[in-house]
Amino acid sequence: MDLSQIGDITLLTITLAVMLVGIAGLIFPILPGLVIIWLAGLVYGIISGFHTAGWIIFALMTILMLVGSIIDNVIMGTSARQKGASWIAIGLALVLGVVGSLLFPPFGGLVLALLRLFALEFYRLKDWRKALESTKSMAMGCGWSAVVRTVMGMMMVGLWVLWAFVFYSR
């Protein structure tokens, strides 16, 4: 085995390990999993060379990362809206969720977003049951968004596997 083969194996192993950390970050929302997977793909492409198939696959990975990073907020907000939550309360809850994620990982963002939504809806409606219903709906949307992000992350890793093992010309 020569040095270039050792380098290739090392690059593949490290890239896959980082991507698996990203998948773990999607299952347990401690880290920004999609971004980690995307960055691993970017570094892999820079080191190994993109070539035509690499550019196409990396573009698809980028689209999945961007859509997946936005879709969780859309799913959570839409779910709460279906139960009657106001758009202002949803927006403020999501903003506080982002701040909470930065200040109190891993679950601070979710907890603060749900508390904020409940408080605003209770203040607006003066009915704790309706406020709780909107809050539970947002929490359910959060669960579904985690499933969607995890599927997208696995698709990104699958695309990288195609790139690294099928389309890469050594």
C-alpha cells in the first residue's frame, strides 16, 4: 500500500466519521447536523477534487442542506398555526428558539420556543387550554421536522458515498 492509498483511506474515514457526527446531531439536536455533513463534503471535495460528478453531487448536497435547515421552522410554525397560533407568536417563539439553542444547547431552544409560544398565546387568548394545544402542535411539528432533517442528512451522506466510491476517479 503506498502513501496515496493511505491518504485516500484516511480522507474517506475522517469524512465519514464527521458525517456520522452530523447524523448524530440530527437525531440528538446538539449540533447543526446538516451543516456538519455539508462541511465534511466540502472539505472532501477541496482535498480530493470536485470533478464534474463531484460538483453536481455537492450542489445537490447544498440544496438538501439549505432546504433542511429552513424546513424545520416551516413545519413547526405551520403545525402551530393549524391549531390557531398567531404568526407573531410563532415568529417570536422561533426567534427565541434560535437564541435558546445558542445559549442553552442542546434543548434550550426548543424549551424556550415552546414556553414563549404558550405565554404569548395564553396572553392573547386568555385560555390556557387553547394555548397549550398550539404549543403541543408546535412540539409535534418539531418532532416531524427532526425526522425530515434526519432523512435529508442521510440522503446527503448517501450522495457523498456515491461521489466517493462510484464517481471518484483515482
